[in-house]
Amino acid sequence: MSVPTHEDPVEQDGSAVTANKAPDPESGAPATPEKKPSRAGRNLPAALGVGFGLGISLILVLVFVPKVMIPIVAVAMAIATWEVTQRLREADVQVPRIPLLVGGQAMIWLAWPYGTTGTLGAFAATVLVTMTWRLFDHGLHATPKNYLRDTAVAVFVAAWIPLLASFATLLVLEDDGGKRVLTFMIGVVCSDVGGYAAGVLFGKHPMVPAISPKKSWEGFAGSLLFTIVGEVLTVTFLLGASSWIGVVLGVGLVIVATLGDLLESQFKRDLGIKDMGTLLPGHGGIMDRLDSLLPSAFVSWAVFSALI
């Protein structure tokens, strides 16, 4: 369930993109205008089609067979981890891929029988194995290069992707787990849609132009409005809880969804890439659609655990 982009259309220098070429020097007539790029910055029809298809599929799973979300999350996290580690290796950051892939699966699957204890235990084991693996990955007699950098990035990836995703598993294991996951996913979609719509219509003041030039304060306000309304409705009617919990959840989701988007934007900026992958037409890779969902899963788990 996602929309093509949740970055708002504000150019880095605040100016509009020119649509016309210079006059043809031979004929003196204006050249054919360039095709103005989509304000979303992507293939909008493809992005909408993929997003709609994914959204409907997830809704059906969450309504009829919610525990099927566990293998879906596991597969998605494996692909996302592969994408990120591949991009890092292309930038000569040698993160240990096998421990991250195996440890990520352990974090997600051990949440089923052992809850948070299983997830956190698997995370600690993944960190330990990753540190050791990188120490000896070139043999016992080779001196590791960039050891601190590579292990620090590997721990970051383990926390960023599978650890945060495991909280979606913890959510779905509750008696009304399908509804809880659906509630937080609707909130993230509302944040995306509200931010995009408000940014297109009113976006003039960039929020953090050094990291994400297209994200505006007007878009952030739109995200808040849409998400609070969406979460009040879903928390009230889907979960049968007090509407004020929806307000708390809505505010929390907008904050972490925005931060998650900014985090991935800076990650890609550091690596000099546009997308993490190419698996989803109009979206990029799996990880490009998870940047807001991952921290939102944790915040939703925390709010539901504390207040419901």
C-alpha cells in the first residue's frame, strides 16, 4: 500500500523547472518544448498500478489470513537487505551479507514463538556474528581494512531493516493482529497521500533541502491532517479503541514516516544513487517502499502495546 512518492514537489532552488528549449539557431524558430517531467519524479501510471496491486493484495491477506504476513515480511526483508548490501558493496563498503540475511530471518521468525525476547536475542546474535565475520572474512592471516566502518554500517543495516520489520510480525501475532497491521499501514498511506497532495498544491517552503529538496512544510502539514483523520477512524472502527489513541498514533506515524524517508534519502545521497533497486516499476526497489513502513511498525507496536 503505497503511493508513488512522499516527497513534495519543491525544487532545491525554489524555482520552477523550465519547459522550453532555446530557439533553433538555424531557423530562428523556437524549438519543440521539452516534455516536462512528472512532479512525482517517477513513472506515475506504473507506480500507481504497482502500489494499487500491492495494497489490495496486502488487505486481502490481513483480512482473511493475517499470519501469512509473516512469510511476506520475511521475504520482503530478505530482498531489501540484499538490495541495500549490494548498493553498499558497489560503494566498496564490505558489509557481511550472509550474517545479515540469516540473522534478519531469525529476528522475524523467532518473534513468532518467543516474542520480543526472540527478536532481540536474534538481533544481538546477528551483531556478534557480523562483527566476527568481518574480522576474518579475508582469512586468518589478512589484516581487515575499514573494519570499524564496515561493521558499524552492518549493525545499522541489521537494526534498520529486519529488526524494525520484526515489530510488524509482533503486531500480527496479536488476537486482532491483522487489524493492527492494517491500521498502521493505512496511516502510512495517509501520510504519503496527504504529504503529496498538499505538497503539489501548496508546497513552497522546503523542510530540509540539504537532504530532500522536494519535501515541504506544507506537505508535512498535509500528512498530519490526513493521517490523524485516518487513524482516528481506523482505531475507532477497526480496533474499537478510543479516538484519542488514533490522534497519538497519527502524530507518531507522521513523524517517524517522515524521518524514515529522510533517512533513506540521505543514505542514497551518500551512495550517489536514486533507487535501491529496480524490482518495482515506478517505485524502485523493495527498500524504496519500506523507508516509512519500517519505523512505523515499531511506533505502532509501541503505541498499541502501551495504550490498547
